[in-house]
Amino acid sequence: MSTEKVYPMTIEGKEKLEKELENLKTVKRKEVVERIKVARSFGDLSENSEYDAAKDEQAFVEGRISTLENMIRNAKIIQEDDHNSDTVQLGKKVTFIELPDGDKETYSIVGSAEADPFEGKISNDSPIAKSLLGHKVGEQVTVQTPGGEMSVKIVEVS
């Protein structure tokens, strides 16, 4: 018997997924059903591109609902660990300086389910997060990225 994948996430991340799931079930699903009804009224379904597009969207929505339900069911909420307040861990925000040029970057390290690099949230499975996890403020770390190695110094963990 296979074990279900666990999705580490923050409470906020789980709530965001729950809101998306609720919207898909109560709003989007009904919209797609209505689009299918309208497309059916156009007649011959074999050459009806509106019907095909609506059915494709329905498949996408149902797939996303299934995925979200699985993620929420297997969510593991990240607990705050105040004992290691200066150690990079899942659920913490880390600020580092790229060496030698000094560019400062800040990211929250979250589970893959709520990763969004544009919002400053990187997955614990990303190369940067994997390299930083377990290190402390003041440490210099070499990060393996798709573009090559990068040296950084951790300046803050919160």
C-alpha cells in the first residue's frame, strides 16, 4: 500500500487552498456547467469548439478540485520552533546577501503546495531553500542553482 504524500504548509497557506477549493466548488463548477449547457444548444457536438473548450475546462476544474482536496487532507501544519530562532527552517523567513555583490533577498520557506516566488515564498524543495535549511544567521552558504553556484551570507531569520 502506498503512503500519501504529506504537504507541509503554514496555516495561512492551508486557508488559501481551502478558499480556492470552495470557490472552485461553489462558483467555477457552476459556471462551467452553464457554459456546457449553452454550448450544447448550438447543436452538433462533433464540430462544436465551444462545447469542447467547456468540457476541457470542466476536466481542469475537477482535476484541480481533486488535487486541492488531497493537499488539504494530507496537510501538515508547520509549527513555530522558537528554540532555534536563528536557524533557517520550514515556515521561517530568511534574509541573505549574495556575495560578493551584496544584493539582499528575503524569502519565506514554505511547502511546495504554497510556494509562490513572486510573493517571496519558495518551496523547501527548491535549490536555494535546500541549501539554506539548517544554517544559522551569520553563516556563509554555497547555493547550487540551475545557473551555477552562488555564495550567500544569512543575515536574518524570522
